[in-house]
Amino acid sequence: MIDVTPLRVSREFRIVFVARIVSIFGLGFASVALPTQVYELTGSSFLVATVHTANAVSVLCGTLVGGVLADRGDRRRLIVVGRASAVVGYGALAANSLVPDDPLLWVIYAVALFTGFFGSFSAVALQAAAPGFVPRDRLPAAGALLALNGELGAVLAPALGGVLIATAGMGGNYTITAVLSLVTTALVWRLPRLEPDGQHRGRPVLEAVADGARFAVRHRVVGPLLLLGFAQLLFAAPYVLINEFTDTVLGGGPAMVGMLYTAPALGALLGSLTSGWTAHVRRNGTVLLAAVVLCGAAVLGLGLSPVFWAAFAFLALLGFGQVAEEILRYALLQSHTPDALRGRVNSLWTAQATIGDSAGALTLGALAPLLGAAVAITAGGAMTVLSVGALALAFPGLRAARVLAEEPREDVPAEPDDTPVATGRPHRERTEHPASLSATTEYEE
């Protein structure tokens, strides 16, 4: 079963765990209200999509800026700013819902841009800071607990958000979201100052972003992890075709579509609750590759499914594989990234996930009219398996990767092949590097 040791041993991790689940529920409520309100105002699915796109672009920009800021100063301050921006944004949406005639559409766009940009500061800073709250051998357990509250939010929050709209209206939904955001702001305020190691305050923003990108590209574990995540999002994300697949292959309607959308979340929730085994894995990279192969096989099986129960089972298996991948990837990415670069590397991960998710939806959406939904999904599953095989052959460091027992040095990328799994709290070395040190020297293997 899931390992709850991080909650027992770390006050800071308990604060983060509680604050994150409250935040996820609040954002889940808003994720239902925003598109519903825009559609009620305009009757246009295109305008609903443009609000989503505006938010995604602002998240992408805020993620890159937040990654630099998270490596320059107090990460707690960034987390508080991100959560406080949600209080302001959703408070504005609640007030906008009370406009006598119709709510103002431009206010909704403005809030989507505002909360997307500043809210991403909180996400990146939290990802960068959280690994320091637990012993390094408990990083998989920390990843599993964070995945668990994410899956609970994915399963329950949208349904509760719909109930809130029905009972309290749009204004009530936004007000409750703003109040929950205020609660999370108060919770994260209780964290200690979270200064990164080896700060580079004097570096220009673009140069700092480039340093993080160079480190990720040249590192024999971090770079392949980013490629593996991109391949999975590009080919093993069939959700955009579920409606068409249900209609043309399974012969079902909206009720069946809803159940199929629920299946991955249920599989992921089961995977989170039974994730204790991840703490005992020694060759994390090999098992991570196997988890992504499992995702590809599940998508392949979905495309070949002729009946509802088979499609539901394969989507649940996909969710199980995705949460296993998420836990193992979290532990590897955080343990192989020096604390001084963790903000920028996590921002790169979030950015590639955002781009990969959009590119994957566009890829499968473009294939479906040419091949049909079932064949497009099947092709995506096959490409996932082939991509994992190619990456495993091309990057032996990823196959041999393990969770590091010591904090990696910023100037020497970690060698994963013979590094033992951690057995206790990390010994953290603080190393300062002059601002004039070139990135080429700093990250040369």
C-alpha cells in the first residue's frame, strides 16, 4: 500500500499535501465553471477553446519565468504569490458574475491570463522546494502522495463543481474557489523560508533559462526523461478521441463517454493507493520505461476494443501506468537535478508537458479523419511502444538510472550507473559558482 512516511516525518510536507489538495479542489470547481459560463454567454465552443488557449499560453510563459525566480530567491514567497493571485482572480470572477446584465467576457479572458501566469509561479516553486522536505529515499513515496491528492481531485472536484453551479450559481462557485485559494495561501505562509542552494541572482533571465535548458539537454538522465515524457504525451493520450470512438465503434452516447473519461482517473487512484512498491525499486529507469510501455500497450488495446467493458479496462490500465510513470519520473527528476537548478528544470518539464499535451491532441485529432478513431488510437499506442524502445537503446543512462543518495553537484551531472539508492536523509553540500562561469564549462560531462 501507499507509503505515508513523508506525512509522518515532515511538517513541511504535511502543509504542502493539505494545501495542494485544497487547491486542486478549488481549481477543479473553477475548471467546470469557466467553460460553462463562457458557453452560456456566447453559445460558441470556439470561444470556450480560446479562453482555454489563452490560459495555456499564460501558464507556459509564467512557468518559464517562475522557474528562473524559483532559483533566485525565497521559493515560499513565490508559492504565496501564486496562491494569492488565485484569490484575486476568482474573487474578480465572482464579482463579475453579479453584473446586472451579463457578465463581462473580457474580464473572464483577463482573469484566465492573470491566474495562468502568476498561478504557475506557485506550481513551479512548489515542485522545486518539495524534494527538500523529505529524505531522498522517500522521494517515490512523496511523488505517490502528491499523485494521490491529484487523482482524488480529478475524480471528485469536477462533479462537485457542477453541483455547486446548480445550487449556488456561477458566483457561488467562484466565491468558494476564492475562499479555498485563501485557505491555501494561509497554509503555505506557514512554511519556512525556502532559499535555493547556489543562487545566481545576477544572471539575466534569458541566460538563466538557457543554463537550465543546457543542463537538461546534456544530462544523461534528465534530458532523456524529458524526451520520454514528450513521447508519452504525444502518442499515449487518446482522450481527445473518446467521444468519436464511443460513437463510431462502441455505439454509445454521453453516459458511456462520461464513464470512459472516469476510467483513467480510477486506474490512477488505484495505482496511487498501491504504490508502496515504488520505494523498493532499485533500477528506477528500467521500471519507468516499462511503465510507459504499459501505457502504450493500454492505448493499443483501447484502439482494438470492440466493446465498452474492454475499453473501460484498458483506459483504467492506462491511468494505472501513468501514475506509476509519474511517481518514478518525479523521484528521478528531482534527485538528479541540483537544488540550484530545480526551479528551471521543473519549469522545463511543465512547459514540455503543456506543449506535448497540445501536440498530442492535434496529432490524434488530425489522424482520426484520415484513419478513423480506432486506427488512430491504435497507431498512437504502437508509436508509444516503439518510441520507448528507441529511447532505451539511445540512452543507456536512462535504463540504468536510480534515485541518487546524495545531492548532485551543479557543475558535474550525476552518473547514474553505479549510484546506490538512498538510505537516509541527504547530506547537502552548498557550492557557490561565480556568475561569470560559462554554461559550457558548468555543465560539461
